[in-house]
Amino acid sequence: MESYLNKPSDYFEHARMDVLRCLGSVEGKSILELGAGGGYTLAHAKTVGKAAYVAGVELMNLDGTVQQNQVLDEFHICDLSKGIPSLKCKSFDVLLCPDVLEHLAEPWDVLRNWSFYLKPGGHLLISIPNIREISVLWKIAVRGDFGYTPDGILDQTHLRFFARRNAKGLPDPSQYEQIQVVPAMHYQQGPRFRPLFSRLSLGWADDFLTHQWFVTAQRRS
């Protein structure tokens, strides 16, 4: 846990607007977020009316954040890998996993277990780092350096690494259908040359341009 406490000061303190943009219109829906950090993504979704009920789960208490703010309907502190607490809401329309599964030893099992709380027909959205992003490939393949960093794709707290094909294998096909993987860069603010190169290459270069993948799926009925 000490590694997480040494993160940059704003690591847990911002709303994932890119995730909410990818999620699209879910007004009046309920959202459960795993790895909810300081709770800012859920608080924003609730405040702007994007969701009617929001619940978050995070590994540790983060002082000075909105984890315990009344705008959040419920917030739980627990290790995702060590059992599932009883939530007040037993069934959610949306399950968010933004940049959390790569921190787990067995992300597939954790996702499978927590999917119990997602309604049939509900939507899953995972954000996962892309190990094939060009700056990482350059660092490893050209410079011969697999050195970890305080955050980013080679975050020192990452236990698992994913390329596009592996990211698609995170949702269990027995639980989910319509599994898709899309470049997160199309929903993020940043240098516009990457989306431009993506369009010019007809998507071929996406594996090297996007820092993250968004995995979306629908819970089987």
C-alpha cells in the first residue's frame, strides 16, 4: 500500500472525463466503480445528472477527497481481491473499471466475481494501459530499459500488462457479449497528431499510438 501512498498528489484526485465520454448517455442509471480513487468520477457523474445512483470501491481511505461526500450514495474501502462486501444497491446498470485491473494479480477472477453486481444487459467499461504504445516500445526494445515509473504505462504498482488482444480477453465470454476494444485516445484531451495518424492509417497504427484501451461489453441476460 505504501507504493500507492507515494503516488503524485493528483493521482487519485480527478474525474475521468474520458471514461464518462466513452460511456455515453446513461442518465438515470446506476454506476458501480471499482478502483474509484478519491470518488471524483462518480461525484461528477452524479452532480451533472449522468447517473442517479453511484457507488465506489477503493483500496484505502484518501483524506481530503470526496470519498465520504454525501453526493456519493455509497463508498466502500476494501481489497477487490479479498472478498466482496454487501453493497446497499444489489444491481447496477454500469460497471466501471478505470485503470484498476492491471494492479491486480488475478484481474480476470476479480472482474468475474464483481460482475455479480451488474444487471443482465448492463454495460461494462474497462480502461487498461497499452503496453505496445510507441514510447514504451522504444524504451524497452531500443534502449533496453524496462524501468518502472511512478505512474503511466510502466507504473511500479502494475502487476499485469496488456496489448489490444489481451485486453479483449478480460471480460469472461460466458458473462459478456458484444466485447469491443477501442483506442482511448479518441476520448481524451492530448496531442491531436495521434488521432490524426490513426485516421491516416485507417486504424492500423492504433496499437502504437494509444496509451490506453477502452474495453466495452454487455452483460449477458
